[in-house]
Amino acid sequence: MRLALPVFLLFGFALLGASCTKPERWTAVVYANQTAFNYREVGEFETLQDCLRRGRQLKGGGFLECGLNCRYDAQGLLRCEKTVRLMDHQDKP
């Protein structure tokens, strides 16, 4: 019986930790050129792969970044936990 309580507590903490993880949200952002501060959001996606795939279709002649769990800060700038930029040489099928 003494072993059951620690195992139960460990299992409970594991469930609690799993339920506290937030889902990933990837935001596709298109810039007019490499040095542009003007950008437009073109969608939110559940995976990085979906973000890159759809972003490629929507970026036109601009440059694409996918940002993880992005939000706007007090100055109105888009801040992301992580960003992945699609470089020109990666854009070829």
C-alpha cells in the first residue's frame, strides 16, 4: 500500500502536466521584401509544416516567416516564441 500512494501521485502530476501544455499555433507572416517592416498575417495553423505549405502558396513575391504562438506586444509588434523563415533556395519544389 505504501508504494501505491507515490505511484498515484506521480501519475496525477503527469496528467496535470499534460493537461497544462498549450497547443501550438503557427502564424504565417509575409513580408514585401527582406528588409521590410510591413507585413501581413496570412493565417494560423496547427503545425509548422501546414504553415510553410500554405504560406508558400500565399506569399507571392514576398518572404515568408512562420511564428510559433505569436501575440502582439504593447507597442503593437508581433512577437513569437520561435520563428522559421522560408529562404528563397528552400522555396523550390
